[in-house]
Amino acid sequence: MNIDLRGKVIVVTGAGRGLGRALALGLAAQGAHVAVLARRQEQAAQTVQEISRLPGAAAALAVVADVSDESAVARAVATIDRTWGRIDALINNAAWMPPRQYVLETDVETLTRAYSSNVVGSFVTTKHAAPVMIRGGGGRIIYVSSALGVQPNPGLAAYGGTKAALNILSSVVHQELSGQGIRTVALAPGLTDTPGMRESVGEEYIERIASSYPGGRLGSPEDILPLTAFLCSDAADHLSGTLIAVRPPATG
């Protein structure tokens, strides 16, 4: 199946590095106009610069916002709307993965930061982007969840809890807005090899989990791209309100 994203306007949050950057590059390579939303100007600009080097890639726009700041998100969405006049898909990818800590070791500041970045960020971005989508006839919202939001794992209660919340958010947005053309999916990869993940969980944990995955390796951002592209396309119109696991869940 050829996935045609030409002319689609896709917003990717957390696109300054890691999985978000890989998705932004991959979707742009398939013809989408990509709004690269990141917290740091230099990271957003670098992603846009890399997109500009892709043969045949469509336009890209660097947009700077901390997704946990609703006013910043509102301004970012307004900028995207002024630039392209529509939003066809939103990928809620921005997240912070705290270091592995057991519940009795986790302070409220860590918990608050995780929920602000991962849950509040996706909530307010949905809140401001969805009306633009509805005005244009509908759109697709992808919540980048995690296997850790489905299967509990010691030391990852804070992170896993935020991803479980995204699964519920995706389902509720489907229930509330599917009649207005909004389609939602929670996408739950297993442990994915990104700089942020490596900073958070440590090499010993990575080696143990990788051994339980097909081929004995972690997932890569490129493993997630084909499914993400499909979910952003018109071919996925009949799919909404569900959770899709991309790799086996971590087993401890």
C-alpha cells in the first residue's frame, strides 16, 4: 500500500529530537507539510533544516512551545493555522521519561513534571488543535503511549501512569469528537532506542529488556514510522478509539 501524505498538514510535538524528530523527517519525506513543535528553538530549527535536505520533501515549520504551557500551545496552534489554514493530523509525542525510581523513592516534583509534560501537554494540544481540524472537516490525533502504560513495571510508576492516562484520553476524545470527524489512536511502542530513554533507564535495564524483544534489540523510531504514516492517512479513516501495540511489552 502506498501511503500518500501529500498536502497533509501534520503537527508533531516533541519533534526536536528522538522519536519526534524521526517521525517528522519520515512524514515529510512522504510529502506531508510538517509543523515541528519543540521546546527549544535550536532543536526545532535543526529538524526543519534536516527536512529541507530531503529530496522532494514538502514544507516544514519550526514552532517553539512548552506543551505544558497552555498559552504557548494556543499561540503555536494559531501560528500553524495562519501558515497552512488547516491541521490534518496531530501526533502527541512530547514526553519526559523520569529516571527509574520505586514509588517510595519518587518525589512529588518528579511526578508533577512527568504528568505536566506527558498528560497535560497532550491534553491542551488536543484542546487547541482539534477545533482547527473540525473546521476543516476532521483529522487524526495520535497519542504516543507506551507498553508501560498497559503493563506495570517496577520503578516506572510515574512514567507508566502518564501513558495509561493517554490511553484513556485517546478513548474519551474519540467518544466526544468522532461525530465531528476526529479519529484517535493510542500508539504503544515497547522500549524504543532514543537518547531520552537511554538517559532515564540505564544500560543494564536496556540489555535485559532488549533480550525479550524480537531479534534481541530495542525498537527504533524507524520501526514506528510506517504505522504512524498509515494512521495519518485517509486509509485509516475507519480506525478510531483504539490502542495499538507496536512491540511486545517489557517484562520486568
